[in-house]
Amino acid sequence: MSDDDSKADVHGHVAVDVTTLDAELIEGPSVATPDVAEYALWLGDDSLILSQQLGAWISRAPELEEDVALGNVALDLIGHARSLLHYAGTATNRTEDDLAYWRTEPDFRSLHIVEQPNGDFAHTIARQFVVSHYLFELYSRLRASADATLAAIAAKAVKEVDYHRDHSTQWVLRLAQGTDESRRRMITALSDLWPYVEEIFRDDPLIDSLEGIAVRPSTLRPAFDSAIAPVLAEAELEIPRGFVASGGGRTGRHSEHLAFLLAEMQVLTRAHPGASW
Amino acid sequence: MTSTITPDTSASVAISVEEQQFNDLIEADSRIEPRDWMPEGYRKALVRQISQHAHSEIIGMQPESNWITRAPSLKRKAILMAKVQDEAGHGLYLYSAAQTLGATRDDMTDALIAGKARYSSIFNYPTPSWADMGSIGWLVDGAAICNQVPLCRASYGPYGRAMVRICKEESFHQRQGFEILLELMQGTDEQRQMAQDSVDRWYWPALMMFGPPDDDSPNSAQSMAWKIKRHSNDELRQRFVNMLVPQAAVLGITLPDPDLHFNEETQQWDLGVIDWTEFHEVLAGRGPNNAQRLQRRRDAHDEGKWVREAAAAYARKQSARTEEMVAS
């Protein structure tokens, strides 16, 4: 989806023929170093898992326009995931599909927040609201990465994530200020998701070895907080206080949800080792 | 169809100026637009056809969305998501086209979830295997294209124009289905078996998508006279089979019709006898998945009710706020 399309039409449209990887991202000699590959896995797995979750909404959304909109977000995210996993795989001579389908749970690097189940529409929106705002800040800065491939992926992704941010923001406002029921559900969803926010901004030791290449997660927190504050204020929502989950996704310690998600995602591929599709 | 059109009225009754204009437009192959006068029967026939088509797109999302979370490669997953999303988009254009004829989306949705509206019976079949994503693209979308390309010239403007966009996307859908099957047929024995089994299950239902034989199709004649429909069911079905045979040869797939043979005289592929009993059974609600498909649509609608209500309430509050600001 081009930037223009996403701006012009909230329920934008992605055609089947634009789902191949962008040439500039898959050609060329760039091979990721082991540390860069690990970092690409972090980001790639977040997008992959979130895309997998959103894909499950298609044909089940509250209205047709949302089947299209959530489908768009899922498609953008799987595009980012493919570019990032492809790049991660260059370090170990593995394909995007080797990484998506043939790793087991401890080898995934996703954050717990993207592993949280879809829940009701408010949960999906709360999760998307948090993650899209985080990804927007992340990709905005990653555009200046010293790693040209990561910078190129970020430059493309940031435009798309900007739309995801807008889409989820509009829904947070509608749900928080719509009916009593929608407000109650929005408050519950935000409070259910909030324990997983802190992990997003935690600096794992890997970051120390990627100065100038990766974005230090903790540095994104102030921008994230100031981006969401006016939305929450307008929605008359408060930042939930309570549990903080210990996380651990970046080192392979995952939520209970991930194993089920992977079992479903990988089942067919794993039944046919060596087959191509 | 070149004879004079005399819809709804007997030739002996004098027709109004408006009706004469309508007939002239149809005769001249021009488009009828929403503000033009049109006979009530024409309007009804269009609303029926367009809303059934929209419902088919919406219900048709289900058998494919069944495989989104399990697609066997990321590329296939992306293509499948884009395809099912296209179908939601097609449903939206078509509902809009029906709305230009005075139908409301709420009424059409209510009719669908109440089980009162028809949609293509093909979507009442299950998709137990990944190869079904290939068969749906190749056979179901292929049949849909044969049906729909002539509709791009349908006499009602908004419908014809919606169909132009839809047909472009459908041709990608068909091609990706063919590619899925080709990849499977070039793969392992298990994959080839998966593909053949799937085509065995989808071939006959796909042929039935063109509707009953011409001598048993109650609505066809009038639709052809009004140029909503341009070719008969049997003509389109024949055209489809002629297209499939060489493609099946490229795939190395056997079409499950032992009587299929080339007729030197007509230069067409003659097909075996279609078992219409099954068609009528599925149409009557006794297909494998009729209940499941409707229930899933109803569940999505019911579970989304609070969200739609929230959006409507928010929009009302926003516009009230804007009015206050304007007034003050």
C-alpha cells in the first residue's frame, strides 16, 4: 500500500499482485551480521505474530469496512515481517519461511504484547494502539540506522505504521466515548494489555553491541508517552496502574499463548518437510 | 438479443414516454443510471442479482479465511489475506451499487443473516485442505470470471462499473489459484494427491455455478431482454469447460468427468451429465456447510453490534459538538 493510498482511504486496498517482496529489499549483497540478524528477528517476529493475530479477524470483523482495514494492517505487517526475516536469514543462510515455520518457541523473539490474544474488538484495538505507536517511533528513528537494509525497511514501514496508528487511535476514541458498554470494554482492554507495555521499552544486552544500527528501546518511551497522552486525554482514559509482566520474549521466554499460535501457523508446513508451496 | 423489447407490458398497451426512453436506451446498448426511470421489475431484478452477488462475496470469504492462519508460506499467507480482503471490498462496492437502487445495507444484511437471501451455493462446500485454496481460485473464481466479464457491459451503470473493477481483481485470484495447484502438482506425491482430491471435489460444484440448464432457468429470459445478463447459463458453462481443459493438461490434473470428450463437429468439449439433484439439495439448505456459513456471519454481526453502536453514538456526539460550536 502506498502512502498516498493509506492517507486517501482508511479502508484502503491491497491487490493480490503487490504481495511480493520489494526488489530493493531482497536483492543486493547485504548479509546481516549475527547481531544485526538477531535484532532483525526481534522486529520481524513482532510483526509476524501480530499479523498472524490480525489475519484471524478477516471475515469476523464487526463490519465489512473493518475486515478490509484490519486486513490491510495485517498485510502491511506481514510485509515488514518478510523483509526483516529475509534479512535475518542472510546471516545463517535460511529463508523467511525457514525462520517462520521451522523455529520452535524458544527461538522466537517476539514481545509478549503481540502474543496476547485478540480478545474482543477492544482488546485488539488496545493492542494495536500500543504497538502501532511504538512501531511508529521505532521506525521513525530506524530510518537513520547505519545499516542500509534496516534503514530501507524502516523507511517503507513507517509510512504504513503511521496509518495503523491513526486507525487504532480513531477506534480508541470511538470506543471510549461511544456507549457505556464500549467504554467499559475499552477500559478493561487497556488495563488487560498494559502489563505488557513495559517490556517493549526494556534494553536487552544485545542493544549495546548495535550502537548506531539499532534503536535503544528505552529511548523511545518518552516519545511514546507523549504521543499517546493526548489521545488518552481526549478519550478520558487513564493509564492503568497495576501489574507489570516480567516479559522475556527477546530471550525466548514467551507467554503461554505463543505455542498455540505457532502450532496453528506451522501445522501444514511441518507436515510436509521439504515441500515447496 | 435484437428483437424489440417489451418488458412487463403487453404489446397492445400503450407505453409511457419514460418507458419508451428506457426501452430505447436498452436497445441502443446505453447505460441506465440511478436517476433514470426504470420499470419496477428491472429494479427488483437488479437488486436481487446485485445483493446476491454481494452476499456471495461476503460468505465466500469464509472458506478461504479458514486457511489464512495456516497458509504454508508467508508469501501464500500474504496473497490469501489480500484475496479475502479483496472479497470484502467487492462486497462493499456491490452493496453500494444496490443502494443506488433504493436497497439499504441494513436490510440486505438482515436478509442474509436471517437466511432469507440467496448467495452462491458453492460457498456451502468445505475447505478441508490447502489445495482447496488452489481449486477455489482456479475453478470457482474462474467460473465467476466467465459469469462476470459479460456483466461489465450490464445495462445498469453502477453495476457494470463495479464489475469492471471486480473482474480485474478476479483474474489475479484465478491466476494465484492456478499457481497454487501448479506448485502442488510439481511437488511431492502427497501434494499431487492433495491437488487432485481437491479438484475432484470442486469441479462439478463449479460447473453448477452457472445455474440450471437454460430450459430450467426461470429468470434468465427477462434478464437477457433487459441486458442485465448477456449469455445463457449453458453457453457460459460451455465456454468455461473449453477454457479449463487445456489448463488441466498443463497442470497434469484429471477433470473428474469420464464422459468429457472433444466434439469435432461443434469444436467444443462435450461434458457428461450434471447431477442437478446435488445442486438443488445444497440450494435447499442441505449442503455440507450451509448452517455453519450463516451462523458464522450471524456471530460476526452479533458480536460486532456493540462496536457499530459505539461508532454510531460517537459520530452523533461529534456532530452535536460541531453544531454547538457553529451555533456559539
